[in-house]
Amino acid sequence: MLIHNYKPKVIIDYERVAYVEEITNVRITFDMKISASYELENFLNGDYQSFYILPSGLNVLEVKFDSILPSHIRNIVESYSFNQGSFSKYYYGRKILDSYMR
């Protein structure tokens, strides 16, 4: 970071609930209330204006596993109509902030 003079550009803030199934090392996380802010100077005191990245009630579910996803977990995930895809909190944070700053 020092060599290339990299500096923070955006604050990404969210609430996370995480679960771990230790036998097979399945990790499931729910990221909620994902927001972004350009007010870096207020990062440590938490007093910054932020904008939500996703519509209210929409959250990010992530399921990670090493080699095999146990069938009981796969069945639960498949029984709901989730939209599957990749999601970058940083990318969408920058995108939403840019739309507000125009």
C-alpha cells in the first residue's frame, strides 16, 4: 500500500450473521444492511452518511464449502428461489455512491 500510494476510497458497512458447520467446514453468512460512504474522515467515529446498496429486505447469502456440500444444506438452499450470482460489496458500493454524487 505504501509503495503504490494506495488509499481507501469508500467505506463499506454491513451486518453479518455467520454460521459454521465444523464437521464438513461449511460456512454460511448473511450480509444485511449493506451500505457505502465516501466520508472516510469519519470512519473511526462512525458518524458518516451512507447509502444502502440493496433495496430494503434484500440480503446476501453466501455458502462456502471445501469439497462437498452436505445434502441437507444443499436441499435447504435449493428449496428457496434465490438468485445465484457473484456480488461485490465494494463494486456496488462505488456504483451507488457515484450515482448519488452526480
